[in-house]
Amino acid sequence: MTAHALISGVLFRAPEQKTSKAGKLYVSATVKFKDGETLQFWRLTAFSETAQVELMRLSEGDALSAQGAMKAELYRPEGGEQRISLSMIADHVTALRQPTRISGADREKRPRASKPYAGRKPDTRRAAPLAHEFDDPLPF
């Protein structure tokens, strides 16, 4: 059985671009998210060019959401108990934050401002007139 779903989580490892036996490019990735106290893992496969491009922009630990056809299957590892395998053929992928391209060492050295607009004066210009300044006789 296949159903459509929307999931969100973080990349467990960097996405990989692969080629199918038929010669078609696709991207494979693993997404993890916390469901209460347990971690859930989804295998993502993207054949759509836009989904492939978006996945390849991301790296391990980047947050994303994906939409597409999901599949849930039961399997039993050798000598283990039954588990659920979750996979998705992703039609759409969206980065939930802009991907960071700063290495871990450089990220630690970067100073963080306590106030986002520290040292700047507030902009006092108005972008649009206030509601009471409109006197147009437009019937709504």
C-alpha cells in the first residue's frame, strides 16, 4: 500500500546521487526525526530534478521537509524482532533553514550577537500609510 505524506526531520548523512540500472539519475538520503523518545528513520529517494537539486544542496544535520509517496513495510532482521521500514519517493523537498557551509571549527569561533540589531538605530520610515489615512471610496 502507498500513501502520500509530508515529513520533516534532519538529514542523518549526506545525500548521494546515484544512477539506476536504466541510466536515470536519482538522489538517495536518510532523514531522522524524534518521535517521543524513539528515533525514526526514513529512506528518501528523489527522481524529480527539483527535489534532487534541493537535496544535494543539503548536508548531514540540515533540517528539511519532504512530500511524496510513502511506503511502510514490516521486516525482521536475522535473529531480531519485527521492525517497520519507512521510505518515500520524494516529489518535493524544502530546506527548513538555509544550509550552513561553515565547518565545525569555524562555527565555534564565530562570535554571536546577543541582540540581532545591536548598534543599529531603528528604521523610522513607514513602508505604507496607516489604515486611518485611507479615504478612498472603494466598496468592499
